[in-house]
Amino acid sequence: MKLALRIGGIAACFALVSAVCAVSSSPEDELKAAAVLGFLRYSQWSPASAGPITVGVFGRAEFSAALERTLDGKTIGNRPVKLVQLRQAADARGCQLVYVSAAKAAEVKRVLAQSAAPVLTVGESEHFLEYGGAIYLFLIDGHIGFEVDLQTLGRSGVSISPSMLRLGQIRGAGGGVTAR
């Protein structure tokens, strides 16, 4: 009987450890979460509203966990930051920032179509900007980089500080990419 209880206890511990490991985040997710916090700090939404800044995440639970740790207890301009996991594209309505970590083009396009201004859209899909997103995050040589589509950003109702934009690549009005 004691052996059965020990084996059951050990099995429960392994199940718990594997569940925690399944949602643990990678260093890349931690870097992307820090970049999202930077965009929140250097962005302004128009019209300005009261209440929390709602950040919606559609896609990978691992990234959502990393972002939750990064945003926990943070405020932006005296507004608390609230994180929500988006289960379907329509849940993106009402978010000030939507992060899309989904890999399938159809999912990315659906979420972007449901994101109503003023909203800042950030994603990690290689074609995120072509799908209509504003900011594409990517990893290069162990560092986070980003590309911004100025036309999409202009339509979003969100302005980002030029000092932040200087750190990334800009896709300008002519469709070209400019390194800053």
C-alpha cells in the first residue's frame, strides 16, 4: 500500500513538472515580452481613454505566460495593464494592444480583421506586416528586432515615440524598408 502511494505521489510530481515545463517560456519569449512592454510605454492611443490598458494575446500559451510575468503589476501612465488570452478572433475587440503568436495565416488575418482602432497590433509571423499588422518582432543573433509598417501604424490610432521607432526598421509610405 505504501509503495503504491509513493509511486502515485511520484507520478503526480512528474505530471506537475511536465505541466510546468510545457508552459515555461524560452529566452526568445522573454525578449519579445520585454519588447511589448517597451511599445506600451512609448505609445499613445487616441482617443485617450480611462481604465486599464488591455493587452490581448492570441496564440501560444508559452508567450502569454512570459508576457504575464513581464506585465504583472505594471502601470502605463497611471493605468494598470491587464492581460487577456484571446480564445477567438472576435475577443480582440476592446484591446489596446493585440499580440498574435499564431502561425497559420488564416488565424493571423482573422485576428487582425477583428482588431478595431485604436489598437496596436504586434506579431511574430514572418508575413505579419503583409497581413495588415503594425509591428513584426523577430530574433536576430540573440537580440530582438522589429519592423514597423508606418501606413498601418498611422491607421491604427496609436502613435509611437520616434525614439522607440529609431531602434527598428521602418517600412515607409513607399513600401521600402529603412534601417534606423
